Amino acid sequence: MLNHAGAYNDTGNTSLLEYYDVAFNDTSFTKQGFTYELKHPSIGILLSVFSLITIVGNILVIVAVTREIYLRTVTNYFIVSLAVADLMVGGIVMPFSISHEMTNNVWLYGPVWCDLWHSFDVLASTASIMNLCVISLDRYWAINDPISYPIRMSSSKVSLLITGVWLCSATISFPAIAWWRAVTPPDLPSNQCIFTEDTGYLIFSSCVSFYCPLIIMLFVYYKIYKAAVAQTRSIKMGCKVMMSSSMDGEAMTLRMHRGGRKRTTHENDTSAERNASDSDSGSPAHLVRAQAGERPTKFITKRLRHFAISKKLSKIAKEQKAAKTLGIVVGVFILCWLPFFITNLLLALCKTCVVYPEVLFPVFTWFGYINSGMNPIIYALSMRDFRRAFSKIIFICCPKYGVIRRQTANDNNTSTSFTVSTVDRTVPYKL
């Protein structure tokens, strides 16, 4: 640095650009290269903002599910696992990627951390898409069988699925360091950190980390769409809801029909039929109970209260809304990461097929990184429970903001009323 300063002092009229060209000459920067370097501060600030949004947003998700009891659901545990992967991208992968871009692809942290950085990159990206794959399966099970879903999806099964996601992701990432070092050119300078260009690894990692889970997710969400359409059609045509119970070794089925009377006949003479009419509406709702033997009326009433139809329909609607929101998350993920993995596969199979890879590859990589900060925004915009939890956390961190929001809410809700439409009547509510 003394020589650099001497060079600058000896030529008092030397331009700043020429001085920095000399000062950074040992890192092979050219005058044109440093002109590009001068544009980097604004780019670096922008990328740092993306990293900060990713970190803060995913911390909000993790804290929200941890603090709020109403958010501790099976699906949200998978969302927390996804948030951990995205937080890893924002807190570990993105800062060193920013440094790499700012120094014009000069690596300042040694070959060991270069390998670890790439490993964390692969780990987080793979864990993200595999968590989304598991979430899609979870939504399919919830939509397809919403009644028995809470029983089937136990906490032990959730823990097993999440553990499997991270073990599979770690297997693809950290052991691959040995593979990378085996195919890395021995004369690679220590200030260079390039990802392996080995064709076999690029094809293998792309298929396992992206394409195979992508095919599974698309197929599962197609099935979710069909199941949701079928349930919506069933509700509109007469609300047929099937529930089974194994209490006392006896199965029970409930059906709700609306819009008129419906008779059911059974070959078994011991079958019982109960009609319940709503006094507030001219359109009755009929509940038919079919069972193997006669049961007292009190037992029927108790069971009907336990399996409240309106509550089950509300649960189905909630599951469908969650599936829609998470479908948006999956769609955004695909849009952000698909260009990178297409380019990655093309570079493995046909290096000359990609034009300007030194420009496209970093841009597509950052598209994928930015996706990690978009999920919390989607949750806040689409899911009321997360929005409420985020507001509580922000109120705790920023009390003045909380006071302003509460005053605004009170002013807006002084005399607001709305109605809730049920199956056969409209009930007014006042806030």
C-alpha cells in the first residue's frame, strides 16, 4: 500500500481512476474493470437490501410461529423449516456473494470457506425446494381428507419429514466437497472461487435438487386443484360431507343436504333418520344418520354437535385457502429458480449454447436468492394469521408504530358492520 500511495503522491495531477487502477493492479483489475467497480456501490447497496429483507422477513416467520399458539399448525411447521433454509440464504450465502460481486469475482476468504460457501448454497437451495415439495404433499392430504388429516399427520410424522428433507439436502451438499476438489484444476489461484463445472455433478445436482421435486410438486398441485374443484362443486350442489368415527366399534356417516327434502332408504330396518329444520329460514337442512343399530336420541344429538357441519365446511375452506397461498409460493419459487437451473443444465451439456454466461449466471443466481425474501411477503399479503402475528412483533419492537396503528384501527372501526352468510340464513354482526 505504501507503493500505491507513493505512486499517487508522485503524480499529483493523476486522476482518481488511474490511481485506483494502479492500486488494484495486483488483483488483475483493468481500467475498464474498475470503471465497472465504481458502479458497484449502488449495486452492492441494492443487494444488501435484498439480503436484509430476507433475514428480517424469515426471522419474523420463525418468531411468529414460535410465539403465537394459533400458528402452531402442521403446515406452519413446514413453513418454519422453509424459513430456516431461506434465512440461511440471506444470512450466509448472500453476504459472501455480495462480496464476490463487489470485488469483481475476487475471493478473499480462502479455498476452505469457498467450498463451505458453495455447500451452504446447495444445502439451502435444495432444502427450500424439498420443503416446498413436502408442503405440497401436506396440502394434498389436508384437502383430500380434511377430517382424518389431523389424526394422520402426527407431530412425529412431521418431525420425520422435516428431518428427511434436511438429511437429503446435506447429503447432496457437504459430501460433494470431495467431488469438487477432485475435479478442480490444481493450478486454480487461491483468490478464485468458482463452482465446479463437472458435467456429472451438474446434471445430478440439478435433477435431485430441482427437476425431480418440481415434477412431484406440479403433479401434486394438479391433484390438489382437482380435489378442491370437486369439493367446491359438492358444496354448491348440496354440501355432502363424509365423516367416520370408530367410537364403540361403530361407524357413523353424516350428510348435509340443502335446498329441499331428500329421502334415503336402507335395506337394514334398524336404520334411523333424523330431520332438523331451521326455524329462521324456509329452506331446511337435513341431517341423515345411518348406523348399524338403534341409538338414543341424546346420543345422536351429542354426536351431531360434536361434528358440527358448519365447522367442517369452514375447515375445508381454510385448507383450500392455505393450499392456494402455498401454491403462489411454489409458483414464485419456480419462476425465480427455473432460469438458473436451465442455464446450469445447458452449461453442463453444451457450454457454447449459453451466450454471455458471465452475465446471465450471476443474474439468474440472484433471482433465486431474492426468492428467499419473497415468501414472508406472500404470507403477510395472503394469510391473515401471519399478518396479525407480524403486526404484534412489530408493535413490540416499535411501540410508537403500534400506537399509531391502533388509533387508526379504532377510527376506522367505530361503526363498521357486516353479515356472515350461512347455509340457510344471514346473521348480522356488529363490530
